[in-house]
Amino acid sequence: MGPLCALGLGAPACKTSPPAEVSAPAPAAAPAQATPPAASVSQLKAVDTSDSVTKRPKQLPPATPCLDGPGARDPSVPDLLEKAAQKFEQGRYDESLECAREASRLDPQSLAAHHVRGAALSELGEVDEARTAYARALALDPDDPEVLRSAADLYVRRMGGRDDLELALAYVQRAFPRATKSKDKQLLKELYLLQAMALDDLGRPGEALIAGTKAVDYDPKDREARREKGVALFELCRFEQSKAELEKLSAEEPDAWAEHYLGLIAERVGDEGLAQKHFKRAQELDADAFKPGPPAPAPVFAQMVKEEVEHLPPDIKAGLSKSQLTIEDLPEVADLVATDPPLSPGILGLFRPPPDGAPVDSKPTIILYRKNLARASRNPDELRREVRDTLLHEVGHLNGEDDDQLRDRGL
């Protein structure tokens, strides 16, 4: 067991809310799917647009001394770390940070001091400083599984860009040998859970399901692991299995994310009343994560698309004229499962080339998905921007660009 766990601090496993353990929580990001040769897609852009460099935060102001009373002027590193752990568990992250800072000043070679410092900084939202603290800990022991787990947690939940997720996967993989050797089931469960989260957000749901299932195997009662397994099943278009997993979760205890995905599943089978009931419940449970999107009834949305097409640059409009532009509420399952792995049910648009054997003058089809686009937006202006970006993305595919090239252009 690593030095941080010896202090009674563990790592997180919650995608949606800050847990009581050392963590770097962040919400689920929508996956970015690999584009198959036969079709190309636009998707929710949480992964694609978060690759920008994080601005350096302001330096935190100095806190009061960590220890008071006898011995406060000459504290030992173990005493400081014990106090840091206590304050962390009490949610007093600024005080925990100061204790860890004092410990690291007294002993710059203390891996535990840098680890606790990174955890407190993460909880305080100081992402860059947390990243540096974990880097210092890993410089002392590059394969410490506890630090690797916490660093991966930061990259998955606090950051979430494509490169961040890939780095998190590398950290998790590096942590497995020592975690396995130590037979630490809690640590292994958390590593597999982080792996599942990152893989899901990267659009690799098949691998995410394997990792999520392993996390559940290590702890069948862990709600986060079970939720992640249900999400992976949804992304694989195995809707009935996903529904069964998430209904069990929701029946045991209110769960905003389970309600949201149950709403998506009900929506797909045309049960609009049940879908709205689930969506409303998700909003009641987590108003910040599930804010209602702009109203987009079909006639209003169609008019919006028409206006946005008119505002496109001439060369884009010329490319668009070579295709058939259509609007659908949601992607058809047949389109989603035509690739391996399936496309995400949350895609915003799709470029569908003419089928094999079609006449040579057949046009490809560009599809916009009304409900997914509305769900990806917070207000009418943002919805217009999503429509425009999706059109640019799909015309880019029409012109032969792949997803990596489009991502480099912010699409």
C-alpha cells in the first residue's frame, strides 16, 4: 500500500460529484468515435474541444500554520502528513494543503507530501499546480500505483481532453503491475474504473465495458463501476442490457446519471412521456449537470438549419449542394451498428456515402440529429453554433478530411 493510503486516504471513483476520498472528480465527457471508412460523424465535443492549454491559476494565498501548540515550531514530517490527512477528510482542503506544503518544504523527497499536496490542490480546482505536485511525486517513484491512480484521476475528471485521457490510460496501465502484486482490491477496482471512464470518453466502449466489468468484479456494490458499465452498454447500443443495469442502480438509490441514460433509452423507443420523466428526475437530482437545453421543435429547428446554411461560406455551400441534407430526431440503430465499435447514440450528425451499387450520380447524405444537437446546447445561440459546426464537419468529410484533421480545425 502506498504512503498516502497509510494515512487513511484513498482515491476517488465518482464521475459526477466530489467524493470523500482523495480525488480529482470531473463529469463525463461525450465520446469521440473513430470514423469508419463507410461513414463519418459529428459528436458531442467535450473531448474534441478541450485540448487547449489550461490557464495557469493564481497562486493560493498562504494559510495559517498547520500545527498549533507545543511542537508547532518544530513539527515532524509524519505529524504534518497525519494532520494533512485529517484535514483532507474533514473537507478542509486549504488547511490540508498547507500541512502538505510544510511537509514538502521540510522533506522535498517525501513522495507522500507531494501526493497529498496534489490531492488537496485538485479539490481546490488548482489543476496546473496539482499536476505539478503529482509530477514531483512520480519523479521520486515513477511506478507508485497510488500516485499514478490519483494523477490519472486528475486527468480523467478535471481535464478530460483527448491527450489527457490518453495519458490517464498510460498511468493506469503503469500502475497495474504493483497494484496486482499487492493484491489491493480497492486500488485495482479504482484503476479499472478510471480506465473504463477514459475509454468511454475516447469512444472505445467495447474496451470500456471490459474495464467496467472488471471494476464491478472487484466490488459488486460499487455504484460508480456499475454506472460506468451501464453507460458502456448504452454506447455499444445494447440498450436493453444498459436499461437493466441502470434501473437496478436507480431503484437502490436516486442517481442522476442513471435517470438521464434511462431517459435516453426511453426516447429511443418513442416513449416520450417516460423519457421526460427520467430527464426531469435527473435535473432535480443534479441541476448543474443536467440543465434543460433550448426548445427546438421540428419546424423551428428546420428554419434554423435553413438560415445557417444560407450563412455558410460560398465554398462550403457549394460542397453542401453535392449532398442531400436531411434532419432526423435521433440516429437509426442500423447506422450506429454499421461500424465496429458502434457509433455513439449521441452523435450530432452523420455523413453517409451512397450505398454500394448505387447509380454513379447518387448523392451522399448529410444528416443532422435534432434532439442530440439541442441536448448539446445551452441556449439558442449555442444551438445555432452547433448546427453550423456540424455542417462544417460533415462537409469536411465530404471533401475528404478525416476526424483528426477536422479536430485540428476545431470541428
